Amino acid sequence: MSAAREMPVWRSLLFVPVNVERFLARAHERGADGIILDLEDSVSPAEKENARRLLPAAVERLRKNGRSDVLVRINQPLELAVRDLEAAVLPGVASILVTKAEGVSHLRLLDELVARLEEKRGLPVGGIRFNGLIETPGAVARAQEIARATPRLVALSLGAEDYATAIGGRPTEEVLLMPKQLVVQAAYSAGLMAMGTIGTLADFSDLEAYARMVRRSRDFGFVGASCIHPAQVPVLNAGFSPTPEEIAEAERIVAADREAAAQGRGSFQLDGKMIDIPIVRRAEAVLARARAIAARSAR
């Protein structure tokens, strides 16, 4: 159902605590595809109500000052989520990050709440999207169902720290490999974006190691990731974009495929390699991704 919808380009999503002015003031200058205004982990319980009050002004500032999409991460449990949504359903909010997405009923309930708020506030019903964060073993087991819970859902990701804590483990690449792959499979089976990285890196100052991890994550099917430091933004933007060499190769493959098709052939050789339909489709996807990124940059 989701495959026919146009997906946003969110290579980099920068977390910003909505109640910390020094982070918010320059968020629009960082070059991130999206700014996540956080109401959850980066905001203490005593500050959450204040953060909600600050949210409308923060959204409006980002709308006026930058090209980044605005997302809002809300809390669990439900009583906090409801108050967060009351504050977050605003003009200019592109998506809600649903933390600890537990199942179909959870997402559909939040969908209904958002729809009522959109209608009440004169916003297009269904215009605000959902990013689902899967953070427990039970939710991983239900990932395929969660991915199809609501048309609002455009992306899935695994909350590495919460998941590792829930299983009594540590968030190492080896521990996270299986659940992250399950989330990737669930996302693509429903036509959604898979967000995140295949591993974790505690030392975000090691940008070379971070870049290697991002490139590897792209090979696994991830299309973007969130980050907590502005220095990570250009690494994500580069790592989740096709390189000039990849674009040039994709153009050659697509051109050669057209020539082969004109001769009635479904496969052909290029540079000593056999090229058939899956490789051509992959090349077409590279070019479509490059066009989408270029269109975003030109906005």
C-alpha cells in the first residue's frame, strides 16, 4: 500500500532538544534533511511540559529559517504521548517519531488522535506522517504487522539502546545485526524507508569510522539515520547519497539496457559482466535517488 507513495529524502535527521536554546538557535544551519525536535529522552521529566509549550515557536522558527523538514519525537506511555500530540500537531510538522511502537493497535490509536487534531486545526488529514521506532523484542517479532499498521507510516527503525536493554544485552553490532535486518525486511516489504545504521558508534568524534559504518549501512538497505551531533550531518548526507561514480555507472547501465531492449534482448554484457533485470532496476533506483536528492537541494 505504501510503495506507491512518494517518500521523503531523509538522509540525516538531527536531534535537537526543544527546550535548549543554544542547540535550537543554529539547528537550521546544520544542513540536515530533517530536524527532530525532541520531547522524549533529551528532555527531563520536570521539563516536559515546558518543552511542549516551547514547541510551536520552535517549529515556526525552523519553518522560516531553513530547508530542513521538522519532525517531533514523542514519549511513551500513552498519557504522555497524548499531551505531546496535542502540542505537536502543527503546520510545518512533517512527521511524528512514535517511540516504542508496540503493535498495530498502538499506531492506529495514535493515527486516530492525530487525524482528529488535524481536522480540528484545519490541517490536511493524513498530512503528518509517522516514523515508527521499534525498541522491544515483542515489537521486533511484530515488525511486519507494524509496518502495515497505518498509511501514515513512512519509515521504521530499531531503537538500539532500548532494544539492547530490553534483552539484557549490549548494543554491539553483533547483537543488533539480526533485529536490524528484521526491521529492514519489514520496512521494505511494506514499501517504507529503513532508517538507522547497521552498527553503533559511541565515539561520534571518530568521523572516519562513522563514515565507514554509514557506507556499510547503505549496503544493507538503510537510506538515512538520525544523529545527535552536527558534525555527523555531512557524513550522513554523503554516505546515504549515490557517488558520482555510482551515478555514472547507473547511467551507462540504463542506456545499455535501452539499446539491448531495442534489439530484443533482456540481458547483455557490459565491461565483461552480465547485466540482467535486477541490476538494471538497481541502476534505475540509483538514478531516482540522485534525482530526489537534487530536487531536495534545489528547494
